[in-house]
Amino acid sequence: MTHPSREIRRVLAIDPTSRGFGFAVLEGPENLIDYGTRGCPTTAPEVCLKRVEELLDIFHLDLVVLEDTDHEDSKRTPRIRKLLDDMELLVASRGVKTRRVPTGRIKKHFGARNKYQVAVKVAGQFAQLAPRLPAPLKSWDKEPERMAIFTAVARGLAVFQHGGPSVV
């Protein structure tokens, strides 16, 4: 006997940064509901968790998508790995499912070699993001915080297009 599936309708994807996190709320692969960045001090992970909790309160979510830090391509620091694990526990305590997506899958899905190429393709899919697309980085530049928005959108899209259309 197969178990009935529930269609994924609304997904929150989160991409932590050194100063907070970028997020995107997608309703299906074609509808970007909300996006942005939330600041959190690096010394206070509980502030980040509070910001995630606020997003959980605002949106009725079917799934939260986080980076798979156990994958070999993850270069996340121990602090960010712990923060992502804590986010997953928080989300689970609210009865929402999570899915971890490795960064390599995003690049492969978009046929991109780097985050900027992914961001360009995401901006091409969602016109409202195009004005927020940062300029290509020089080797000495620090990555703009808003790049996390594009990574979050891409991570959410990867779930819709590669993770299957349902949650068991």
C-alpha cells in the first residue's frame, strides 16, 4: 500500500551568511512570495533562530529547505553548521518538514560553475530580483549579503524541480 502524498505548495529556503541569513518563500517553482535578508549577530545564534521563528509564524509552510552541510562540497564553518542544525530542530518542533540540499546540486541544476552564474539565472527567472543582482565580484571583493537571497531561491527551486513534487 502506498502512502498518500501531500503536494508541496509553500517552501521557505534559508541561506545563512556571516551576518544573518537570506531567505525566499516560494509557492511552486514559478511564484516567489517573499524574499529578503535578516541580520543576526554572530555571537547570538538565538537571534537568528528567533528571526526564523518569525518567518514560520508569518507563512503557512509545507517545507523548509536548508543546506546539506554533511555533503562533501560544503565549506561551512562549525558555527554555521550548528546554526543550520538548530534551525532544523526548531522547524521540526513546529511540525514542518525540512529537506537538506547540497550546494553542488544547485550549481548542477542551473548548469553553473559559481554562485554568481546561479544568481544570474535566478534573476532571469524572477524579474523582481533582477534589480537586486549584485555586480560580479572581483577577487578582492566581499560577497554582498543580498547574494544569499539568490542562493535561497535557487535552493528552493532545486527542491521543486529535483526533490519531487510531494512530501511523504
